Amino acid sequence: MSLNEKDFKRFEEILTEQKNKLEGELGRIAKPTSDNGDYETTHEEIGSDREDNASEVEEYVENVALESNLEEQLKDINHALEKIKNGTYGVCEECGANISPERLEANPSAKKCMQCASK
């Protein structure tokens, strides 16, 4: 079953909401760079207290990993929003088949149908 105009609009709203949420989360731990969609993790100034420094370094390392994950999700969402504009949303990028609405409900930024994703 292919998507209709109402479905496209609904998924666009869902993806836009997810995008805004991710950008908010990224804004708390990183700052945008000049590269579109790229962020740089921010960190506290390291002081002279060794315990504080260890804690700050640990938090920074955790934030770098989180930033990378959030950036990847944001990239996928932006890609899906672009596909909606191009009229190719809901089409598997590997085999060209329609991605099931159930799969898109579970993952609105899915790029592949279930069959291709499970390969």
C-alpha cells in the first residue's frame, strides 16, 4: 500500500517534531559548526582540581558519543524530510519497493523496506 497526501503530511509533521527535539538536545551539549548539520561538543574549562577535571573529562567523553548519535539521527530525519519534498518518501532506497506504513510508523526516517533492511 502506498502513502497518500494525508500520510505524507502526517509523517512530515512527525519528522519535523523529531528534528526540533533533536536540535534542542544537541543544543544542550554542543554548538553548531559552519558545516550544515554538524555540531561540536562543548566542555567546561578544566581547572586545577583533579577530581573535578576527571568528572569534566568523563562528561565530555559521554557527550561526544551522544552528540555523534544525535547528529546521525538528525541527518536521517533531514534526509527523510528532503525525500518528502522530492516525492520519494516511503520508497526503499535499495530495491525501489514501497516501505510499509507500519515500518514508517515505527521509524519515520526508514530508508529501506523490511526485506532490504534485514539483509
